[in-house]
Amino acid sequence: IEFPMLTALLFGLMGATAPCQLTTNLSAIAYVSRRLGEGRPWVEAMAYTLGKVLMYTVAGGAVIGLGLQIQASTAPVVVVARKILGPLLIVIGLAFLGLLNLRITFGQKLTRAVQSRISLRGAWGAFLMGIVFSFAFCPTLFLLFFGLTVPLGLRSTAGLLFPGLFAVGTALPLLVYAGLVAAGSGMAGAYARRLSRSHSAVRRIAGVIFILAGINDTLTYWSL
């Protein structure tokens, strides 16, 4: 779409359907739900999101900054990225549809080890959890972030904001849940139970869109 910042947010929302993100979001939902009568779920959800935004901005900003330096000095990074983008979209689409099995994960052991040792409660604990869970990467999330969002940032003057917007997108399921709880809606419990099912539907729709976009980009930029 023609709104790059919204695109980065949507990439993050699609990333939330990745297995590693589904697990971390469910863990975060359990964290903010543990004492609904005592805690402030909305504040904790925002703190968790800020922790993710911090880490994604640091990682993505570093890669974008390096890419801009390379682009300014030697290679036309954007041109190369456009040629890679089409096949990459097809790979992500096939992975979303379950036709390509990408099993490699990064940071899962680290997140579990640190999570078991988090002793802080409330907003500070949620903030630390957001930082720790940012290290959990599976292939689809990795490709969405480093393969799509970061190159998108290279083509925009506000590119350094894109990693943070991507992080907000990955945390949107938690923010919606916290909003329902804060509003006193009885739908919060049903929403949490149906999260996995809705993610499966989103993955299938996104998979088809990515494959079609990838075919279009491949035919367009490899024929130039």
C-alpha cells in the first residue's frame, strides 16, 4: 500500500501470527491477566510493547543506518532489495500457507531462561518481558522484519520509525486484549481463547497476498 508507516505496522501484525510470536503474546496475556483485580492490564500491556519497541528500534535502526551508509558510498541497496523482494515474498507466502516448512528458531532458549528468572511485577516486569521476548525470532518473523520492513525503511526519510511500528504490530493482539479487559468487556476471555484460531485464518489470507505480490514483483523487477 502507499502508506509506508501503516505497511510496517501491518507487517508487524502479520508477524504476530508467527509461531514464536503467538507463544510470546499468549505468555504476555497470561502475565497481564494473573491478578486482574490488583494490576493494571492496560499499563502493563503498554510497558510490554515499549520494551519490544526499544529492542526492535535498536536492531532495525542499526541495520537501516548501515544500509544507508553503504547505499551512499557504493552499492544501490534499494535496487538490489527490489530484485530480492519478489522471491522473498513468495517464500514468506508459502511459509504462511504451510507449504514451506521453516523450523529454525532464534532466541527461544534465552527467552525461556530469562522469563523464568523475572522477579519484577507490574509495569517494570512487563517492560523487561517485552525486551526479552524481542529476542525470539522464527523464520517468518525474521523475513518480515529484516527482509521487508528494514528495506522499506531504507526507502523512506522516516525509516528509523519503521522497526518500532513493526514492534507495535506484533504486540497488537495483547493491546486489544488489555483494552477489552480495561473496558470491563466480557469478550476478553473469549478473545484470548480464539487467538490461535484467528491467527491461522490471518496466516492463510496473508500467505495468498504475499505470493501474488511476490509473483508481481518478480515479473516486474527481474524483467527490467
